Amino acid sequence: MKVVIIEDEELAARRLESLIKECAPDTEVIAKLESVEDAIEWFLSHASPDLIFLDIHLEDDLSFTIFEKVKVTSPIIFTTAYDEYAIRAFKMKSIDYLLKPIVKEELAHSLEKYREFTSARTQPDMEAIFRMITSGVPAYKERFSVTIGQKIKSFATSEISWFYSEEGITFMVLNDNHQYPVDFSLDDLNSQLNPKEFFRINRQFLVKLDSIKNVHIYPKSRLKLELVPHADKEVFVSRDKVTRFKEWLG
């Protein structure tokens, strides 16, 4: 079985590949693609694989955009951190999905459903699903609640400048430089926040467009960000994300 993984988080893609091989040792992951652009380019020059694992929210767009540009006939297992309206659509179309973080037992069940799809020669109606997914406004997160002492405070995303992860804990930094821990990983936040406003620049930082004061160009195409409020450490855009970051900036 030849499999393609479309996932913009390198660690998540590697973990998924490992789990797939544990559940189905005869599987060959022939490509791991990080963006809509990469996926379109790959499918234009390769035959459709036996199965695709597809993240919903990629950094450059919703992954469904891929199917507006290229014809793909492979069965698909969707992966998502949070997307209730999409999940309802998948159920209606009998297409499986996996909630992140992906659990081995659920992955094994999805692979069994894939085998059922194959034996029944069932193909997903991607155009119908794309219409269902994009017919409404994406349910991007608008507020975050945090516990402060004996109180719970709620902050709108408009009050947030950036998020960062340190020692396994995710913090949000407000416009006034107050910081609070939140119960989400950066991977979760990346799929819950509006991609037009927020960008995952590296493994440690997810920044809001309005928080970027300056972008400094360093040798070898490296980009260093000057954030508002000021970050205590140097903030660089990962080299593999520089091109998409520039496109995001416009």
C-alpha cells in the first residue's frame, strides 16, 4: 500500500508515519507534503497513491483547495485538531477522520475502513465535501479563557499578539505584554485560529500579523522578526517556512 501524508507539522507527520507502519507494516509512505502548493505540484507529476492522510488546515490554505487544481481519486483519511462542521460532513459522506493527537487504535480502525472502501470501490465525492466545508464561515476560535488565581478571565483574539511554547507549556502573550498559559498545543492553535491573522513561524512561535513590527533579513535567506510586545529571545522564521511566510505577508 502506497500512502501520501499531507501535514504541515513535521513532528506530526513523522509520528503519523511511524503509527501507520506499526498498524500496517507493508505500507510505504511515498511522500510527505507540507502545503497546498507542494501537494498540487506533487499530484501533477505523480499517480494517485492508494491512500491519502490529509490535514484540513495547512499553512497556506484549506487542504480542499488541492482538489480544485488537480484530480485525485485516492481514498482519504482526514486528520484534524478541531473542526466540528467538517466532522459532520465526513460522517455524512462516510469518509473517516482522525482527531489529533492521533491514537494508534483509532488509526487501525481507519485503515480497516480504508480496506472496506477499497473492496467496495468507493470513492469520496470531494467536490460535494468541499462545498459542505466552505459553505459556512470557518469556526475559528475567537476567545480564550484562562484561570488567574480564583478567577476565570476571557480574552478576545484581538487582544493576543503571539503564542509560544516552552518546556511543553503553551503561553499566549497579550498586547499589553501579560502572559498566560493555555491548554492548547501550538499544533492545535494553528488549526483553530484564522490563518490570515496567525502564522506558525517555527516549532516554538505562532505569531499574529499585527504583532510583527519589523522583519530583518539575515544571510542565507534567514528572517528574524521583531515582535510587539518584545520577545525575550530571538525569533527566526524556520528556513523551510520562509517562502510561505513571505507569501503570507503579501
